[in-house]
Amino acid sequence: MTLFLLSAGLTIIFGLMKIVNLAHGSLYMIGAYIGLSIWTISTSFWLALILAPLFTALIGYLLYQVLFRHIQIADPMRQVLLTFGLIYIGLDSVRLFWGTMSHSISAPNILSNSIIVLGESYPSYRLFVIFIGILIAALLYIFLEKTKIGAKVRASVDDPEMAKLLRIDTDKILIYMFALGCGLAGLAGITVAPILGVEPGMDMEVLVLTLIVVVVGGPGSLKGALIGSLLIGFVDSYGKVYIPEIAQIIIYAVMAVTLLLKPNGLYGR
């Protein structure tokens, strides 16, 4: 579900802008650090869970206004170099403001215990993370498929020129959807912080997996992001348990097989 929150934001951005934002993992890390600061000041995890994605979305909005709106029609190599450079800027910014030490966030008391699931003890906070992922998937589906605004978003993705002729403000839609994608990255960061902790470099640990999910599921597809996240997440988890020696190879093998059989991804068009 953490992979889904990341890949959903990335695939939304790619679907609208045709830019693979390599700095998406940096927004995930910054969201975790912003949540850490809010949690430290207020001692409220719930406040951090609400505000961290909002602040991350605001950062995404500013990044779009300053940088991304100027590179949409640029050469792909320039796009890659810019977003790759943002990774280093994000990493050094985190080190500058929060230092180089690792930090931890405590889960709220109500979610600090374990519960019995199918006869096994399972941490309740991890179930909460699963619930968050399912909830976001449902809300995104309703928003994109069942609302008038969602129809405008899909129109802007499918045929931006025709959408403009129909007086759809595609530029405003791009800004808000880019901010939404960045906010989802921030939500993933603060949600996973009580499990994995918060530290510089945590962005690179998930960036490759997120890109693989987008490739496997199909760029621009919300359904592909969900199915791809489940597939890669299961392969990664079970691979590390049963065949740790080749666990990383299996992930890339799944991606390679998917590209051989479906070059556009499982649900790509």
C-alpha cells in the first residue's frame, strides 16, 4: 500500500505531464521529515498525518510553478537531468534542516498493539497502513471516474488540445493534479515513518521500486498502479523471505517479462 501511494502520485503526474519525476521519492522523504517536525512539536501523530501531505502538496505546487511547467515540452534528457538534480537538492536540504541522524516516530497509542488475524498476531498499525492505501485507492477512483472534475482530468490526459477547445482549463488541472501527486508522496512518507523510521536517503530506497511499479502497471493508469504495487510488493516480500539471494533479481525479472508480453504495462494504453 505504501508503494501504491507513491506510484499513484507518480503515475498521475506522468499521465498528465508525460514527465517521469525522479524527484518523487524526495517528496516522500520530505513529507516524512515534515511529519516528524509536526509530531515533535505537537506530539500528535494524527495532526502530522493530516498536515504533512498538505505541506508536501504545497511544495509540489511551488516546484511546478518554478520548474516543471517550463520543462513539459523540453527534451526528455533535460527533464531527467532536472528531476535527478532535484534528488540531490532534496537530500542536502534534509541534511541542512534536520541533520544526518535517523529518527523515529511513535505510532498512536490506539494503534500500538497487535491483533489476531487468521490465528496470527499482526501489528494493528500495519493494518492501518493497508486501510489508508485502500481508502486512497477508492477515493481516487471515485474522484477520477465518477465526478465532473475527474472527467475533465481524464479529458486533459486523453486529448489536451480538444480539452482546451472545450474550454477546460488544462493548465489549472495540471497544477492541482501535480500537487495532489506530491501530496500522496508526502502521505506515504508520514504513514510509513513509524515502521521504517525517518532518515536521509530513504527516498532512494523506494524510488526504484516505485518506478518498477509504474512500468509494470502501465504509466498513467491508476488501476495499473494498484495491481503493480500488489504484484511487486508481494514478489519483493516473499522473495526476501524464501529466496533472499536472488530477491532483487526476481523484481527486475517480473518487470522484464511484463515488458516482453505487454510493452505498455499491464494496464497501459
